[in-house]
Amino acid sequence: MNNAAQTRAIQLAVIVGSLRAQSYSRKIARALAARAPDSMRCRFIEIGDLPLYNEDLEGEDPPRAWSTFRAEIRSADAVLFVTPEYNRSIPGCLKNALDVGSRPSGKSVFKGLPAGVVSVTPNKLGAFGANHALRQTFVFLDMPVMQQPEAYFSTVADLLDDKGGVKSSETAGSLEKFMSALEDWIRTIRPDDASFEAFMRQREKIAEDYVNGDAKSLEAIVTHAEPATFFSPRGDHLQGANAVASRYERDARSFHEGGSTDLEVLQSSASGGLAFWTGLQHAEARMGKNGETTAMTLRVTEVFRFEDGAFRLVHRHADPAKAG
């Protein structure tokens, strides 16, 4: 396996819920971006020129500003929202941006994107209402939002100097802590090639267990959610999580202790909660009633979905590699 995988920089879209050029929210957003880890790239996505959402404007040629905004969010790995509070809720421009990005129905650009929320106010309540009103929309938008640390900036005018810089080291430390935690959250929800590389080292050990008749370690990474598919070397195929999991367990019984295997990964990648590898599986397996040793090479493609904090096997296609 190639062990040179590098951690890819996170592309973080930053959306500010205030249109005022000198808004406190924008200044805090800039201060956050300035303290982002080196492995994070912050890009401010402007929402002030988005026409109010009107489904009649969709069609084949929606407003250019809508299309541009949707494309910018699609290219991001996560979104950071920095917002003031208007009337115990979020500003209309921010709600409109969420509406634009969530449509047309079934094509939301926000679905599955990790999110962070920071609320800002010159008053004393930390814009708590806006913070939690925004979080409520994420339930429907299917955006996993970081829970801790929370970030409510009250009396924000006292935290910034005339140029928008952060006055105290305590505030600066809070901003840096938030961005570091956000990076960890994003990489937990959307693992990259480096984390999949580490998982694949575990996958090789699981394959070794399997050709020795032990299916327990494989069972730990097999999905129990739909869809799930399996195309076996015998030419048959199954679909459905329960059926596939049962088949893996049953097939493991055909192997005896004393086998060995290795995975020759020709290509692999992980992005957006999905990962795959494709290549060759070479094995010396002891099979049959007498445990005769059989040498085999399979062409394999496996697809994984990131579920409940771990990669789960959702598809395997294996067939005998032709000699020569």
C-alpha cells in the first residue's frame, strides 16, 4: 500500500449573516479565519446579492447569483456561519441563503455538510436566539453541527479595537480553540484520504482474519444500513444489509486456520463520507473438508460509507483475476 497519503486541506465556506460592511459579525468572522489551522482554507461566500427565493424562478435558467452560490457551497467541505441576532432569530438575508441553497427539492447543497455556528451581539445575551434558531434549520437540512465548544460573543464592541482586531489574548485563545475544534469535527464527519489510509491498514488485518475462518472483525465494519450489495467470486450477487452480512458470516466458515492474504491496492480515495479501494487480493487459503491449500487472486472493489464515526463496508465486488 502507498503510505504517503497527506491530509488534504479543508475547504471551509464562511457565511456572515450581516450585510453591513463594518458589522461586528464580519469582524469576528475575519478574526476566526485568521486563526484557522494551517490545514484549513477559509473562503467567504457573500449572500447580499441573492434574490429572494421564489420557486417560479427555478426552471432551466435560475438567477445567476443562485447558481454561483450553490456552486460555491458544493465545492466546500463544511460551512461556518457567523451571525448577529435580529428579533430573537437570524437575519432575513441568512434565511434566504439557506432557502436558496436547499432548493430545488432533493438537490440541497447543504445536505451532509458539517457546520459551525458563531453568534455575535453588542448586547449581553450572546445572540443566543439566533444561534439556536440557526441550529434548528440544520435538523431539516441534514447538516451535522458542532455542539462544543459553543461560541456566543456578547458586548462584542469591547472585544475589538478600531481596526477590528481582537484586544485580549483570552478572546484570541477562544477563537483559536473554536477553529481547532471545528477542524476536528469536520474531519470526524468527512474523513479524508489520510484517515482512510489508516483504516485500510486495519482492513488488511480483517482480511487476514477472514481467510482463517474468523468473521468477527469483518462483522464489526459491515454496514447494517441500506443500501448494501455483494457480488461474489462465484458470479452471484446479493443486496440488502442483513442478507449481505449473513453471507459474509456464512462464507467465512469455508476457510480453515493457516491461510494468508494481502491486498494490492491499485487505487483508493475518500471524500464526503464515501471511500473506496480497488485492486487485487492475493490469498493462500485452506478450504474444503481436508483443508487443502488453494492459491487465488481476486480483482476487488470495495466501497465504504462513514457511519457512526467509522467506515462501514457497503459494497464488495470480487471476481477471479485472469492469469497473464
